[in-house]
Amino acid sequence: MKTLFSLLSPAGARARLTVLIFHRVLREPDPLFPDEVDAARFDELLAWVKSWFNVLPLDTAIRQLHEGCLPARAAALSFDDGYADNHDIALPLLLKHGLSCSFFIATGFLDGGRMWNDTLIESVRLSSLSMLDLRGLADGRGEDLGQHALGDDDCRRAALGRLVERVKYLPPAPRQACVDAIAMRAEVKPPDDLMMSSEQVRGLQRAGMQIGAHTVSHPILAKLDALKAADEIVGSRNQLQALLRERVGLFAYPNGKPGTDYLPDVHPALVREFGFDAAVSTRWATARRGDDVFQIPRFTPWDRDRLKFGLRLARNLIS
């Protein structure tokens, strides 16, 4: 695989940059999200990546890509959102393998906050009800959310698959009101320790990891007016700079799909105007010299088999 990656991503002007994206690393596999990365899998994955790639800090990799001096088989690692397990579980494994990583933090959830999707997920996970009655609550299309069986893990997983997509594109305030109402209907008080504390973010910094901005409340930027989008982007950076007492130069678009979650003809220009050095999306591809450094693509294979994982990375390099 190392030889293949060297052929597909040579050094210099023809180099390509692979940026991998993660969100969580769980202590144990989750029956509701069996494909979510757990500690054992992350440890294995880091070993593969280290053996195949030259892993660089993301800001260094983007700068070298732009200058045409990127090494062969260049890669960078990143996490989005700011989950506590990034510090407690992912960080020790990154240090074990001697790998750098960038963590993009949605600052509004630090110190006891909770993202809307986790309110929904934990409400379904923890409810003791066999049927979740959400009649009278509306989704992003104004359609009734109906009833959902919660009899076993398969039922709960199916319910979450339906509900997350139906609630996701509501405007922020109605979306939060909706998931709060779902928690009440589920008769659950969701946990408030899922996201990092300010001290944990500082701990990532002290360990040599890079911190980037990811808005304050993780909105769909494409749904916001320019003033509100600016407040979200700059607000997260300012909070992090005050917390860390250092400049924050990287930004990640929430959800990150061009045209759906952010507008390629609007938000990259805003991010550049606000003085960031680069920004990352979730478009599947690798970055090449001359690409817009404010829309760096990211990708992570989901295969559990080493060979299939590597081959999917290789296909991404030639896409």
C-alpha cells in the first residue's frame, strides 16, 4: 500500500493531500451506531495510517501544498465538534502513535452544553418507553413526526435514522425546541458531559494538538443570513483565542457539504475576509496544489478490513 500511495501522491507540485475526518472515539462499540469508531478500532486505524502516510499538522500540510513542497503520501488528521472523548480517548492514542491532529471546536457546547443531535440520540437511547409518540411535532418540511417503536436496539437505530434526517434542517431555534420536546416525550434527561470542558481543550493544546474554529452553535451556514453567519464564524474563533491565548487560523464548516451546508460562493470568501488561513469541508476528495485552501476536502473510509480501507483511500486519491 505504501508503494501505491507513493505513486498516487508523489512529492512536490504533483502532491495530493489526504485529510481524514473523525467526530468521536467511543470506549466500546455502540449498538445504536455500530459503525462509529471505538478505541480499539481507532488504535488500529492510526497504525495503518502511520505506516502508509507522512502525517503532518494540518496547517503545515496546507501551507506546503500551496507552496508545492508537500512530501509524498502526505496526510493530516482532524476531528469536528468537540466531544469529550476526543480528549479522553482519542488523544492518548494519538500520543501513543506520535501523530498530530487538528480539533475543530463548536464553542457554544463547551462546559456542559449538548448538540441538538445528541439530545435526540440520547432521548431515544435512554427512554424506557416501548413507543415514542411524537405526534404534533413537525419536521423541516412541516410534516408530523409520528410514532416510533423503541422495543429493541434495531428499532431504536431505525427511529434515529428517520428522526435525525427529518429534524436536521430545521432552523436552529425550532430545531432545538423540537429535540427538547422529544426528550420530554421520551421522559429522559439527556447527559450534559458529552462535550469537552474548556480545560480539556487546553489539554489538547498542551499536548501539541492544533485547535480550529467550528462556529458557536454548529448551524447550517447556508440557512443563515450573512450577519448571523459572520457572528458564528468569528465568535467561535474569538472564544478559542481567548481560551488558548494563541491565534486560531483554521476553520471547519459545520456538516461541511458544499451547496447544502455552506455556500461555496459566499462562505469561503467570508472566512478568508475574517483572516483565517484555511478552511475544511466534508467533500470527499484529496487536495491538490492550486485548489481553494478555504475548501479543503476531507474523507475517511469506513471499511474494517485493512486492505479494503487502504484501497478506498487509494480510490479517493484518484477521484
